[in-house]
Amino acid sequence: MSSEQSIRLAAGDVELTVHPTIGCRIGSLRIGGTEVLRQGERYGSFPMVPWCGRTRDGRFSNGGVPHRLPLNAPPHAIHGTGRDTAWRTARADESEAAFTYDLADPWPYTGRVTQTFELAEDSVTVRMGVETYGTSFPAQAGWHPWFLRNLGDGGEDVRIAFTPEWQEERGEDHLPTGKRITPLPGPWDDCFGMPDGVDVTLTWPGRLELIVRSPAEWVVVYDEQAEAVCVEPQSGPPNGLNTHPRLVTPIEPLEIATTWSWRRL
């Protein structure tokens, strides 16, 4: 069942619910009746766009033009504006849907963001694109899923497995210092480099294995909360508008994709 507030996709016994009016986030992913995402308006899995993670002091420049973003995580600006925006439903059928929104204040440039979902019985693929209506600008895109640490019924907590090539050293301000270090053991609120593509396996022993993959080279892993763990593929590191700018131009949009695939154990 779908409404303006929620779009429900289904494939076999898998159900995915998207809430376009609260940031076009995935509100629920149920696999064989088992919910795998933390519930609540701030959770599920939300898009990070047109920047990911923290932007230092909310400041960035496009060439020589400085800009200031609202400090929604003082002293920084965090996770973009897409998660706080009502998106339009462009199309939706039984297992696929597409949504858009137009970039506007407080983002200083005009453009369009598109997000699509394709659900299968053993996977979901999400794609996002950022295009400009004229002026080129730096941007980032990615996703911030909140996977439940425990699926209930007395099962064990999730285990995280991945092999990054490096870890971005994190300063006291939670931003990368610019130094790449040998990956450290968790718990994490850290960005890692995976130049061959993001590949992180979440295993709930005896229940479910879910693999997060993306052609993107960066992933933030956050597991400091008791309720959930986050595996966040993104097109650049935190503060990347300043340190690793990727220009969206009239002939080259920013495009990113992620696939979650699973198998029952």
C-alpha cells in the first residue's frame, strides 16, 4: 500500500517502505517479516546530499566564492539538506520507485537530486544523482542507514567485517585531519578508504547476512550507539566539500549507487 507519505515496495516476502515527505528515507526494510532498520523519523536510512557528514564550521568555497551553511550540528553543518526535504514521487510500481527534489536555500546553487530504488527478493539497489541547472558547484552524496544492532528473539548482536585500505585520522573536532592511518579497531565514528569499492558485511549470527556494496571509495562506520550500527557509503570523506571537492557541471552530474544484498542464515 502506498500513499503520499509512504511508498511500499515488495518482492517475495521482502518489503521496503520509502517516506518521500521526510527526506525520502527508507523507513523500513522487512526481510521475511524481520525488521532490519532502526525505526523513527530520524532513522531508517536517509540520503546525505548535497554533502556528507560534517562540513567544517559550515563553510565551503566554490572557486573564490565563499558560502556558509546552517550549523545544524554546531560548530559544523552535517549530512546535507536532502534528509530534511519533502521529495516528489516521480514514479512507483510494485518493486521500483523514483523521487526528485530541487536544490534550494540554504544550499546556494540550483539543481535537481534524483533517487531511485529497485527491490528484489535478495537485494535492494539505490541510486542517487545530482545535476545542476547552470552553475557548477562542489557536492557529495551518500546514504546513512541505521541497521539494528540486534534483530530480537534472543539472537546475537550484529558483527561488522570489512577490510579498508586506510582510515582517515579523526581529529578532536570529528573531522579528518588529512592524514591516512592504518585502520584501528572499533568502536568507530570514522571514515575509511576502500578504493576498489565499499564492501562491508553485517552478520547477525544464525539469522541474516547483509552486504553493503558501492562503487564509491569512502565509507563511514558508526557503531557507538547501543541500538544500531551505521555503514555509510559516500562519494567523499567528511568535510569533502573543502578537502576533496567533486564538481557537478552541466555535462557531468554526480552519480552514486549502493546495493544491499542478503541471505538468510
